[in-house]
Amino acid sequence: MLKKLNTENFVKVLLNSLTILSDEETLNSLIRILTSINYQIEDNSINCFLKVFVTHDNSRFFGESLLRILNNEEDKSSLYRILQCIIDIIDHTKSSFFYSTDLESFINIAIKKLESTYTDKLRYYILKVLERITFYDDYYKMRYKIDLLEELMENYQTNDEVEEENQNMATNILENIRKHK
């Protein structure tokens, strides 16, 4: 059903609605709908969500709301959609997407989730975001928890309980960090 509603106008209406909602549960549901729209884009299709998102006035509010949901979300499917949305935004904008306080929040969330998860798929999504964040210079202006992040990636790089693909991403993150030392 969402595919039929996946139009620029629909995405604009949803993004317009973000700042007028007073109920947090409704706001979170709307954010989840937007991440689902982004997640369901076919490879050859134009991503209406990203097209509208990059110029919309509520983009920053959307990002902050994503982080609040990400911090408390337990449903794995929802976590994957949220993290994929962040990845897609970073890839589309060619920037780290986060402002410094949001970046600190994401780093805290990522470290907490990486230290507590044994699910390689969740690790994969978190590491993909970290790989992109550590690629851009924005992160190195503040270097927030960089030593802890580096230690965690060194552990992942050699940990036999971490899938090879995730070990490779940990290596890429370490290379990004070390290039900026």
C-alpha cells in the first residue's frame, strides 16, 4: 500500500506534519512511515523521500526525531529501516548529515548498541553508518569518543564472533580514523 502513496507530494505532506504534531507517539509513527517509504525504494526508482528531504525545512527536525527513536527502539526491523534511512541520507547529501550534538548522540547510541548486540545484521547497519560518518571531516572537528570507537573497531576487526563483512567495515572505520590523526 505504501508504494501507491510514495510520491513527492505525499512525502512533503508528511514532513510538513512533523512540527505540528504534539503527541510523541503519533510523531514517532510518522517518522517510521517516512523511513518505510525510504526503505521500500526500488534500485532503479527515484527516491521521492530523499528528493524532498534534502530541501525540506523540517529535515533537521526529522533527523533529531530519528535519533530519539533509534535510541529507544527495540524492534529490529524498525532499527534497520531507521539506520538505512540515515545511510541513504548521508550517501545522497555527501555529508555526515548530523550537526555536532546529533553526531555525539548517534556515536553514543552506536557504541551502546554495538557493545550490547550479538546480531550481525544490526552490527552491519550501525557499522555502515559509522563508516560513512568517519569518512567525512565533520566528525574529526570534535573527535567525540574517538578512542573508545577506535578500541571497539580494533576488537571487531579481530573478533571471530563478528562476521567477516563487519570485520572489514571495522577495518575501514579504523583506516578513516587513522587518516585523520
